[in-house]
Amino acid sequence: MKKIITIDGPAGAGKSTVSRLVAKRLQYLYLDTGAMYRAVALQAKREGIDIHDGERVRQMSRDLDLRFITQGEVPKLFLGDEDISSAIRSPEMDMLSSAISAVKEVREAMTALQRKIGSGGGVVAEGRDMGTVVFPNAEHKFFLTASTEVRAERRYKERLERGEAVTREEVARELGTRDENDRGRAIAPLLVAEDAKIIDTTLLSTSEVVDIILAEILDEGAREGEEAGRGCLDGGSGGE
């Protein structure tokens, strides 16, 4: 049976790359929920909608035609027929998506869509409240973290690779603001699920983190298989 795996954590902890690779190794769907909130932020900006206008934002969120399509190594997010994968990755969308994801009506609409996508299992869901709110009964939950300095350096390099003119200081400042917003918001704040495995990625490579997660998942699968096998043997011996 295909399972639901959640990977939560703050910005720069390595969630996106790790989640994508875990999904690829398991042949699961990679559900990038952060990209979904960025899409809402992008559309709100395009339509000139005040993100605090709950009813307008709710209707807009429900009307969005969002689809993940795998093209090569990295899944693309489409809004209708438009590939918005690059448009949602600007610094402005970083901040606006954090703010709009705290709007009750937006979270309700996106949570419903995320649960629908993951209803059949076979999903690696990445975000900030996957294990606590969206999929509280997920079979496997992980929370990735790292030192603030390392997370800021990772985000700085990502933005340089995208061709942005930015300084380390700017990135660190924006990351600090993002952390405060994510942890302090009243609706679905960034929290560690009680049954999540915490992985500090500060000194770990991406492949090492992926291996830790896969070992946890596959070891439990092996244990379940052994228990099922013992059950069959017990049942068989009782009938002899």
C-alpha cells in the first residue's frame, strides 16, 4: 500500500530537493505545497487582490487550476496552461506567499486541494504544516532543520544561481523575517509534529538526508512485512 510521507521545516532546510529525490526514489508524487501558496500569491498580485480580503481570496484560490507536471528532473507547476515555475520563485513571492499562507480562507482552500491530491497515498508532501495539519495521520513524518547561518547561505546560493543580484546580508535579513512570520502566525504555524523524526541537515549532504529518510521508511516496511509473515505462519500452524 502506498503511503503518505510528510517533510516539513523552515526555509533553507533542504526540504524541496530532499522531498523531490525521495519521491523519485519511491516513484511517488512530489507535492510541493509551498509552490501552491506561491501560485496563490502570484495570482493575487496579478489581479490586484488585497490578501486580507478573505472572501475574494477564497474564491480566487478555489478557482485556480493548478497542476504539477513532471518534465525531466524537476516537476513544473502550471496555472492553467502557463508554466509558472520560475515566476513564483522571486524574492517578492517569497514574502508574499508567507503572508498569504497565513490567511484562513487560503489555507482552507489549499488544504482541501492538498488532501484531495494525497487521498490515494503515494505522496511525498513538503511544506510547513504537512505533518501537523494537512496529513496528521501520515505514515511517515519528518522535520528538517539547520542552523540559521547554513540556511541563509543555501538560499543565497540558490538566488545567485537564478541570476539575482543579492547580498548575503539581504538574504539573512529576509530569512529572519520569514522565520518570524512562519512561527508566529495564528493559523498553522511552523511546528514539529509530535511523531515526526527531526533531522538536522546542517552538516549533512543532500544524499545523506535522503538515505536517512529512505532507511526509516524502508526499515519500517520490512518490519511490517515480517510481522505479516509471522501472522500467516501463526495462522497456518493453528489450523494444522
